[in-house]
Amino acid sequence: MKMISFCNKKGGVGKTTLCKNVAYKFALENKKVLVIDLDTQATISFLMQNENIDMSKSLHKIIASDCGMNINKVIQPTKYKNIDIIVGGETLKKSLIVMRELYDNDNFYLIGIKIYQSNQETFDGYDYVLIDYPPTTDDLSLNWLIFSDLIVIPTNNGSGSYKGILDLNNNLDLILNKLKMFKPQLKILFNDITETENKNKFEKWLKEINLYDNLLTIFIKHSENFTTSENDFNSIWENPYYWRQKQAYEELIKEIK
């Protein structure tokens, strides 16, 4: 099993779209995928839900049980073959309160690891666990980020997106140093940008914080019509157009497999 997180401490950079399209491509390759939605907005849950989905079955149920509940109780099938999901939603807001009540400072950032270790056989039954994060990157998010195998950080070339990367990297360093854990692999991806946008300034910023080597050479180009038209399809892979986006996704998937 490989755990891949899609995260940036900044909204509007395409985390959910990336996670959805990567999950669907893996599923088309007959890989078994578990998607975990950590966003209270639950966008990816909405996009993947079938008619029988129970939106109350988020990770909050596991956390509220002091990690005693089996993870299979909250894993549900989606409308896509080979993709299961643990949904997000408003119930996740309660988790942060419960976490503070049940766990002391020494164990606070080990909750995600505890859930994994208690359910390792189930998790390892999947080829990939893909996690979609909120833009806030709260303490629940950090619990899963710190032991991911890979963190994909989508970005545009704006200062706000750079600040999101900087804050995320600093938060990871702070917690991982305290826990004496190694940092997951980071890959930064220019996402939804035009060919004419100047990336030089952003690349200079990344060099200043020693993250330039984490920047992928591939990038996903912006299309005026793509966001609107993709709503009519299950994923980019069912869209008969936008071969450039598909090609970029193919290259991305080669990088993260």
C-alpha cells in the first residue's frame, strides 16, 4: 500500500480534482483504491458518492471511539469500480474537540498512526490510499500527513500559494522534529496554469526555502473550458477532449506510483 496526500495550506489550487482524477486512473488500471476525505466541505465525497452513501460515516466515528472501532465500519463503496471512500463532512469538526479531550500532547499527533496500526490489514489490502485535505490543514490533517509516503502539493504561481507551501513545510518540520520522524517525500506540482505565466519568481522562492528540487518538471495547463465541461463527466479520463491535460496526468502518475 502507498499512501499519497494531496495538500497545500491554500484553497483553490486543485487538490480535490487531482485526487479524484488520480484515483480514477489507478482504478482503471485495476488497482484497489481507498480515498479518505478530510475536508468538511466533502467535495470529493459528493463527486464519488453512490445513492446509498451514508455521509455520517467519517473518521470522526473512529476518533470518538478512541480508535477502537474497526475502520471497515466507515469504509463505503463509491459509484466507481475499485474505489472505496471514507467520507468527509461537517462531523469532522467534532473530531478536533474529541482529540483534545482524549489525547495528551505526547500522543496528539499519533492518532492517525494509531488508526493505521489498528487496521493495518485493511489498509494494506489497498494498492493506494489517497487523501484529500482541507485548505486549513488542521491538526487532524497533520496526523495523516506526517506518515504519508508522499505529499503532492498542487500550486499556482501566486504568493498565496507559495505561503501555503511555506506554512505546510514549517508545520511538518516542527511536528516531525518533535516526534523524531522522517519527513515524507514532497512533490510540488504547478497546476492549472497558462503557458504564458511566469514561473521564474515562484521557482526563486522555492530555492530560497530549499524546496526547488521538489518541484516537478511537468505541469498541468489551464483550460478555459475544462472546469465547466469536466462536470459532465466522471473524470478527465472519460472526457473525450483535453489531451494535453491527460498527457500531463499520465506523466504525474508515473512520478507518484
